Amino acid sequence: MACRERRGARLRRLAAVGLLAVSAVPSRAEEAAPRRVFVSGHSLVDRPLPDDLARISASLGRPLTWARRHASGSTIAQRACRGETPAIDETSGPGAADAPYDTLVVTEQHDLMGAVLWNDTVGELARLHDCFAARNPGLATWFYVPWISLDDKRDPANWLAYERAAAPLWRCVVAAANRRSAAARAGNRIRVIPAASALATLVESAADRPPPPGRRAGGAGEAAARLIEDQVHPTRLGAYALALLVEAATTGRPPRRAWAPEGVAPETAEALQIFAGDAAAAAAGEPEPDSDACAKRLQVQATGLFWPYMERAMWRPQAGFVEARRELWSKALRWRWKMWREPDWTPFAPPPDGRG
């Protein structure tokens, strides 16, 4: 496949080869200085994703060691620096050592409204970036965009709509963090790994895939099942696809001819490698969002899309229909009351003193 193919043609090829496979791609490695990556996150970036990242990077000639700060369901605030020093977990990868690191990959809880209303994701992301940048000269920080749980894996249409709407607002969060971060204002800006959008695109592209002879069309629901294990965590194949995306974003080059795990056919691995390069390049080329446009988007979509989706996907399975509806009405009313009392409020503006 030529590198200059249009994105649509590449997605059609990805759909044609399918998302499940039967063999492995041989790896290759060359001597190079090792990359040192720190992952701050929860179950959406759990193993085997960092292990796959190390194997992918090594197969492309750049050995990689990784360390992490990990807690299931955690916020960035719960993984903050301790006494202005990054904390490392014992469950870090083989060969992981103390700083300096050249790359920080950090994610947040997957509830967008929680991020902007309660978790101070803007401020916490800015402070974590500054903490790591101060102790790791030349470090690049990447925000790994999380995805929400699926309300119906068999028909992910609502999930796709949510993720398409949430993607620009997560970029707004990162842009606001860059306005607060001292390191970012000095030129070392936080960048985006579009993990949620990439997953959504892979699921959506499968809807046009013609089924094999004798089989019914599986479409987006079948692709979601191949990429997402339960309602939110990546499958083995999903973790590999996302590790390819992290590699492509953090290095700026497509991970062509990289290692692939056992069970992933060469044509599937190649298609995912090309897709990862395309998705990372597209994200890198997106302009900085306007803070006023961000605020207006959030005001409109909070009660029209985000709260209703949370009611179906999160609160109803946990608390039942009646309690979930009560939670929805309560949050919608409090949100409207806040917008009425503070019409100029926005989580995306820098504080008056310009500090994090």
C-alpha cells in the first residue's frame, strides 16, 4: 500500500482485512539509544499496552523502557507528584529506572463532564506536566484521550456520537492546560494522542466491510467486540492498535513493519500500522481550539448529549432506571442553574493570574 493513499482508501483496506487474525509479523531491531517513557494512568492504559509499545519500538530500532504510576479508575490528581517528585510504581516494566524520562503519557478518568466540573483536569494536567518537565529536560507530555463505556456494544451508534462530540472538548481541556502550564507557556506544550477517536474510527469503518461468503454482516457492533473486551477495556487486538497509535504519535513516524503479537495476521497488522500513522498525523495537524468556542460547545452538549449518555451507559446499569433518571434530572437542573447564575463561566479560561 502506497504511503500517499487517501485516508478513505486505507480505512477500506483495514475493513477488508478484518480485525481478527491468524499469524504473526517477525520483528527486527537495531542498535539505538533507548527511549524512556512514563505512563500515568488507569485500566485504559494497563498492560499489555505498554509492553506492546516497548516491543513495537524495539522492532523499529529504538529500545524502550517504561515506568508508570497506575491506579484503576484514578484521576490525574490521584497520580500527582509527591512533594514535587514523580512517583513510580513497582509494577513498572522490565528495565525501568528512575528519571530522566523523555516522554510522559498521561490520561484522565473517562467522564468528560467530571473532568471539567469536579476533577480540575485542566489544572492537574498542567501541574503534572510542569512537575515532570522540571525534572526531565526535553520531556514531551502527551495526553491520551480516554473513551467512555459503551451503552450497547451490539449497536455502538450512541457511543460513536458521544465520542465524536467529546473529542474536540478533550482538545479544549489540553489547550486550557497549556495556557496554565509554565512549561507550556515556555514552549514545551502538551500534545494529544487521539485514542478515543482512533477507536471510534476503527469501529465505524467496519460498518462498510463486506462480510465473508456465507456470513452475515457484522458491522460496527462486531468491530466493537473485537476491539473492546467488556464495555470499555481494550481487547488484545485493541491494546495493540492503541500501542501503535502511541508509537506513531510520540515518534512522529508511522510504525510500518513493526512487531505484532501472535494471532494478528500480517495484513491486519499492516493496515493497523498505516492507520495509526494516519491518525497520529491528522491529530498533530489540528489547530488549537478557541476557548470561547469550547465553552459554547460544552454548554450546548452537556444536557443535550453528555448527561443523557451517562444516564444510559453508566448510571442506569449501576443504580437502576429510577435512580439513573433522578441523577440525570438533578445534574441537568444544576447545570442549567450554574449557566444561569454564571453565564460567562468556562473551565477553559486561564485563571486571572495566569498561573496553574
